[in-house]
Amino acid sequence: MSETGLTFSPEIELRLDEAARLCAERGVTLTPLRREVLGLVLSSEQPIGAYALLDRLRRRRRGAAPPTVYRVLDFLRALGFVHKVERLNAFVGCPSASNYVGHDQGHAVQFLICTRCGRVTETEDDAIAAAIADAAERHGFRQMRATVEIEGICRACVG
Amino acid sequence: MSETGLTFSPEIELRLDEAARLCAERGVTLTPLRREVLGLVLSSEQPIGAYALLDRLRRRRRGAAPPTVYRVLDFLRALGFVHKVERLNAFVGCPSASNYVGHDQGHAVQFLICTRCGRVTETEDDAIAAAIADAAERHGFRQMRATVEIEGICRACVG
DNA sequence: CTCGTCAATGTTATAATATAACGCGTCAAG
DNA sequence: CTTGACGCGTTATATTATAACATTGACGAG
Ligand SMILES: [Zn+2]
Ligand SMILES: [Zn+2]
Ligand SMILES: [Zn+2]
Ligand SMILES: [Zn+2]
């Protein structure tokens, strides 16, 4: 008789509600499937690969297949709710997507990838962005976006 | 009766000779296979994928298989002769590998990826590297390396 | 010489990541 | 009612990368 109930932690459900609100603002829909995938990404301590996501998704959705998850990831990335970490071929939730609405084309973002614990921290460093913009301009290059992924050992792991 | 002759342009053969010299200096060998793969990468105007490389390699080496090319690429990357462009899952020759010998762990490098013509330019921008090092330090992050890939339209394409 | 060892490559199979192409149901505009 | 956009299911395939084991040839120890 009950609805499906909370699938994710209360904090994450809040973020999902916020994401739904932002979707509505833009005339798109955070469908149950999209909400579930986003919830799974946000629930992961580490970047999660498309197929790991697919495995978890299948526990609730029988018919899920690769296109299911890739399509949803495309949608979530286009809205700035999720980023891809290229070095890992894996996906992370955007921590600022719930706070700020200018992320259509994605903000200028950098990742700190800990090779020890596997965690990834997202930053938005203006100095890096400026240095990149400057270098691009000096090369007569019309920059559209930049991937910045810094690998090393995070504060927690380095002790 | 003649030897195989020049497989690549004279400029590239010169760079291959230089690479062989650098290998010898470090106690490793630029075998014919490795030399040929490096030549193919250097001959490509654009980043080249492992399987495109494999196709070209097979014209001369019958038995070539994926491990053949991936092993050689690992070798060439470890020596700094070749870089991987993560956004493209493709490989480029390092333009400075022939001039400078400190590339064992790879120099701090950035790529300008033109989404129009597909060409990739390698840069070595100290300001970007410094901004990244600074941001990492502020996060208590012990940086090992960084991937910086800037996408846009190159000077030639933007006209 | 002959054996052991190592680097390099060959060889077969498979894993991991990603997309193409088509179909089907819903829903709202016209 | 028809049409078209959207969301998703479904099947098949493409693309990228690695695991695991075999073979070859060079070279030094004995
Ligand atoms: Zn973000
Ligand atoms: Zn860590
Ligand atoms: Zn380089
Ligand atoms: Zn261009």
C-alpha cells in the first residue's frame, strides 16, 4: 500500500527535490528514472562508472540496459548535475548544482583525484580558469571548455 | 637488396633517431616495432587512436594485435615520447621530447584541442601549472600530475 | 657449448566503455 | 483523430583496453 518510500538518504532526497525544481524551471523533467540515477551518483562516495551504475539500477529496474544509463547521464550532464571524470571514465555528482543555476554549459571546474582512496573533490578555482583563459587567448584559441583533473594524494590520505 | 628504406619523412626519421639516442641514454631500446609505432604517431596530423594505429601498423606487421600497440604506447608514454589525450582516447607525439631529456614522469603539459579540425597543440604553460599547484596545496593535496585539456576552435579554424 | 634468464613480442581471449538503430506508449497540440 | 515530441525499452554492435600465456632471441654464467 505504501509508496516506494525514501530510496536515498534524507540529504540526498533534498538534493533530488532541488534538482527537480531546477529541471522544472528549465522546462524539462526529472523523471523517476533520472531521479533514481542521479540519486545513485550522489550516493556514491567515489566516482561511479556507467556499468556500476547500471548494476545498481537494475536492482530496481529490470529492463535497464547501457543506453538507459548513458541517456540519463547525458541528460544530467547537460543540466550540470553530473560531471564526467575523464581520467576515470566515471561520473560524479556536482556539489554546486543544487546551489546555483548557471550550470547549463557547465561551470569552470577542476577535479582533485586521490589515487589512494579514490575520492574526487570538485573545485571552482578562478586562478586556474584565468590562467587557462589567458593561455588560450595567447594562442588565438577560442576556448569553449576545459578539463582539469589533478591526481595525487588527498589531505585525508596523506595524514 | 636494399634495406627497407625510409618509412617516414626525413624530419620524422630525424626525430626517431633522436628518440633512439635518448632511449640508449636511459638503458632502454627503441626497437624497430617501437620506432615504427612512434613514427606513425608522429606522422599523424591529429591524435590517433590505438586501433587506428593498429590498422596502420598491420600494413607492415601481420601479427599485430591490440596488446602490441598498447604495450608500445605504454613504453613510449613512460619515456615521454607520446601523450594520451584523455578527452579523445587518442595519442599524440610530444613535440618537446626530442629537445629535452627530463620527461621521464612527463612534464606539466596542456592540450589545446580544436573541435573543428581535430588538431591538438601541446603547451607547457607555467602560469597554469603554478595555479594548479597552488590550488592543490591550498587543499592539502599532494599533487602528482595534472591533465589539462582545453577545447575550442584553433586560430587557423577561427580565421 | 648449454643452460638459465630476461626483454620483447606473438597470440588468444576477454573485459570495460559507449553508441546505433528501431520500436512502443503517452500525452498534448492542432 | 492525427501528428509529433518525449521518454524509455530492447537488441545489437562499436570502440577502447587488458589478462594470460606462449614463443623467440640475445646474452652471460657455468
Ligand atoms: Zn560541478
Ligand atoms: Zn584520499
Ligand atoms: Zn610533451
Ligand atoms: Zn582547428
